[in-house]
Amino acid sequence: MKLDVQHLTGGYGRRTALEDVSFSLETGKVLWVLGPNGSGKSTLFRTLLGLQPRKGGQVLLDGQDTGRWKASEMARYFSYIPQSHTPVFDYPVEEVVLMGRVCHLKPLQSPGKADRELAMKALEQMGGLHLAGRPYTALSGGERQLVLIARALCQQARFVVMDEPASDLDYARSLAVWRAVRALTRQGCGVMLSSHAPENPLEREDRLLLLREGKMVAWGTPDQVLTPEALEAAYGVPMEILEAVDHAGRKRRICVARE
């Protein structure tokens, strides 16, 4: 399955915060949306998902425009993990994760044994099994983020959209997120995630979209996007690219500000 975003434009009221952005993502692949704070990453995700109206452009899923889709139909194909989430009700964590199954149930139907098993499996995958019985409102920000990722896993959508998923997590839990991202692609999901910094665990087959002030700076492979010129255009700071080799012998790019 392929997602095509063509000339997408969005904003708030009369203000345009995203202008003429185009890219594509196939299931089984990862797309990183990079850019400084205020570059339009969250606006891109919310406009793509229909959470705020488009000002122009198309979002095509295997050639079908999703512009008129209902929220329930979008939820079958897209799961969304927002950058921040303020809980209102003190549901147990297991119930919060189970909410990912709603789009697969008939009206008034309750989750069954298989749904609950999926929820517990998702929590286990994120290292949050011990949180299952705790009130969601009692969790730290980082723990809530892990629970929301588990909910997205439980939803079993074809595309998972994560807005700054590791911003509130410590190093160990960040590793759990990156492992979950790669596990999702192996299961056939397309993953789109944002980051304000260019230092991320990239793979050669990943795609990158670089934004600044709601406009595209660059789009393509890590080789094409992670250049000193593109990074300086996006972040406004002279940058250089260093190469390192990880424990598996893979080359990794490290982006650093130039003195």
C-alpha cells in the first residue's frame, strides 16, 4: 500500500502553516520528518490525518483521496501518536491500549479475549506490561508516551504516525521506541515520525523530509537530504556530517554544528 501526499497546504484560520508539501511512503518503510521547532511537522501530520482542514493538495492512499473519509475509516489505516496528550479520565492503562481496537469493533461491541491479548502483547513489546493496571492519569509523561505507542500497535493500522515519539523518554525507553519502529516495518506497516533534531537512528532505505517554516527544504534518501547545505537551510546553523560505524558494522551519519 502506498501513501502519496501531493502539494499539501494547511494552517489555522487565515494563517498558512504548511505550504505545497509533497512526498510518498510505502508500507514497510520509514519516513522521518525533520525540522526545527515551528517548522510545520505537527501541522503536516494533523492536516494529513484530517484532524484539521486542508487549504489545498491531496492525500492519496493507493490512489484514493482520503479527504472525504470518516474518522472511523481513517482509523483503519492510520494510527496517530500526538506529541503531547493530557488525560481527562483515569482509565486503567490496559483500557487505554484497548481503545486502539475500537475501529475494528461493531457499534456497542465490547473487546473480546483476542483484543485483550493484543493489548497486553503491545504493552509487553513496549516494556510497559507492569503498567497495565495503573491509572493512566498517574503515569509520567514518558510512560504515557509508551502507552500511546502500545495503543497504536494494538490498532494494527497500515500506517503509524508518531509526533516526536521519544522527546520525553530516557535513553533506554528511546531505544524501545526505535526497536518498535523497526518491528512495525517488519510487520508491513509504514511509519512516519517527526524529530526536531537531525540525529536519529536512520537506515539507508529510510526516507527523509526536511521542513522549515512550513515549506519543504529537501526530500529523499539520507544521502540526498543530510547534506551541510540542506541542514543549514533548515536549521539556520552551519552544519557538517561525520560518519561513524556502529556495533553491527553499519555506517551512521552524525550531524554536528560547525564552530
